[in-house]
Amino acid sequence: MSEPLVQVKGLKTYFPIHKGIFGGKTGDVRAVDGIDMAIRRGETFGLVGESGSGKSTIGRTLLRLSDKTEGEVTFDGIDLFGLSPAELRRIRPRMQMVFQDPYGSLHPRIRIGDAIGEALLDHGIATKAEARERVREVLSLCGLAPYHIDRFPHEFSGGQRQRIGIARAIILNPEFIVADEPVSALDVSIQAQIINLLHDLQESRQLTYLFISHDLSVVEHLCSTIGVLYLGSLVEMATREDLFTRPQHPYTKALLSAVPIPNPTARRERIVLKGDIPSPANPPSGCKFHTRCPIATSVCREQEPLFRDLGGGHFAACHLV
Ligand SMILES: Nc1ncnc2c1ncn2[C@@H]1O[C@H](COP(=O)(O)OP(=O)(O)OP(=O)(O)O)[C@@H](O)[C@H]1O
Ligand SMILES: [Mg+2]
């Protein structure tokens, strides 16, 4: 098997907490707390977890848009954090991001043709005329009309705006796209259209995705591998098939119990977790999940479980599986 496109080893991203403006550091928010994962070429890796579990921070760190605290990220064998600013700039077109709220990342008074095409001009890849031509092409590819090129962001619907966000991400012909909750702000009917678009683009352009979502049912249809995140750590990682049919970690089981089943006669017992997600500035000792785990024992409070291979690339971090 070929080497993965993105490889992550022991990745930690901490944000320092300061007391007052001039106060010293009093601790860290451990947003990403020791992640190991690999994303194969052409696959969609789904990253799932509750709000605050560190999904966006991982996505940003993988593109070196956030600094890391520890660990390693390689892209196509290149150590991302070892690159000089000039080298980083050269590699940037190969990796792009699609955001949850494309409206927030589009300037209200910049025509979308200019917003989508600016990266081509920035990187000196195209002349103004060539850029306009390329923008028209990606607009149609993303299900928009070439005549939309001179419109402003407010003239589009939410789903169309997300198409603009995707057009903007693919115009430089990237290999890797981090899609951070790209459909969470959209109506269910529009979600399917955007997911289909991402899927079609993946097929036609051999794209590799990190697809971030707080909702397992969204990643189910798109992702070949899924990682479940809790308080900055992966608790389980497996192929979609294994994760949905043989979940091992009690947290994954609880998340899955909330996913609706298409067959109305089948029933799944809903597992409701007690309490709230603890603060990543002060995570529980031992297994971070023990405070909410329905089956925790004393060893879970005392020892941190290893993230180990249960066989066939199915990983879980739990003392009791
Ligand atoms: N720049 C920052 N400075 C300080 N803390 C941060 C920063 N960015 C994120 N955090 C903290 O890191 C933790 C993880 O945040 P992150 O945005 O990665 O979570 P998330 O899983 O994407 O959540 P959501 O589903 O709400 O988008 C949170 O506790 C957050 O408050
Ligand atoms: Mg986020």
C-alpha cells in the first residue's frame, strides 16, 4: 500500500491560559492532546466529536494554520512544521480548507469571481483574463452558473454560498481538503447536495478529504475511515463498516445510539451520557471519559488507556475492550 498522504504522530496543540493581560501563564487548554492518525490518498477521513473536542484545531494544525505544541505532521512525506515560510507558501496550493460558514470568509463587497480567483493571482499562476476563465469553469463544476461571477455574496442562498466556498478551495487544484463542518449550517435537503458535490469532485479530481462533523450520521455516507474524538484525544478509529457495525468504545456506542436507523422496525436503545463534557483545561485523570462512562471501573480513574490496535486497523482507547 502506498504511503499515506497525511501522517500525524503524537500531535499536541495547547493554548496557554494567562491570568489578566500582564499575568503569567496559569495553564493550558489541551485542545489536541496526542493524536496519531494517517489519511490515505483518495480517501475521506471523518473526524467526529462534540463541540470543543478539538476538531477544528486538528484541521487547522494539519494545514499548519495553527501552531503545534508537540508531535509531527507530514504531508506527502514532507515535514510540514520543518518548512520555511517560502517553502510553506509553495506547498499551500496543495492543501485547502472549506469552512462551516462561507459567508463569514467572503468579503461582502468583493464579487465572488474575484474572491474565488484571487488565489490564482496571489500565487502568480494566471493572468487576470485566465483567472476569470478558470473561475467560470470551477463555478460550473460546483453547480453554479458562469454568469454568477460578478455577483456579491449576499445574492446567494446558503447552499450556493457553500458551493462558492468549495469553488474557492478547488481552484488551485489541491490534493488535500479539510472540510470543517461544511454542511452543518445547511438545511437537510441541501446537505445531501453539497455532500454529493464533494463526492463527485473527489472522484473526478482524486481528492483526499478530512471531513469534520459533530454528527456521525453525516460522515456515514462519505467517509471510508472514521476517528472519534473526545477532549482532544481519539478514543476510537476504524473503517466506516467496522465503526458502525462493531463499535468498541463506550463513547462511540453512545454517539451511535443517537443516529437514526432507516429501518423503522429496527430499534436501537438510546444511551444518554451523564454530565457535560469536562474542560480541556482541566481534563479528568486516567481515562478522560471515565466521568461520563456508564461502565467505568477504578482502573479507568487511575490509568490512561493506550490507543491500541484491536486488529485489522480498528483502534480504541479503553481498558475494558
Ligand atoms: N485560539 C485559541 N485560543 C485558545 N483556546 C482555543 C483556541 N482555539 C480553540 N481553543 C479551545 O480549544 C478547544 C477545542 O476547540 P476547537 O475549536 O478545536 O473545537 P471543535 O471540536 O472544533 O468545536 P466545535 O464543534 O464547537 O467547532 C476548545 O476548548 C476551545 O475553546
Ligand atoms: Mg469546530
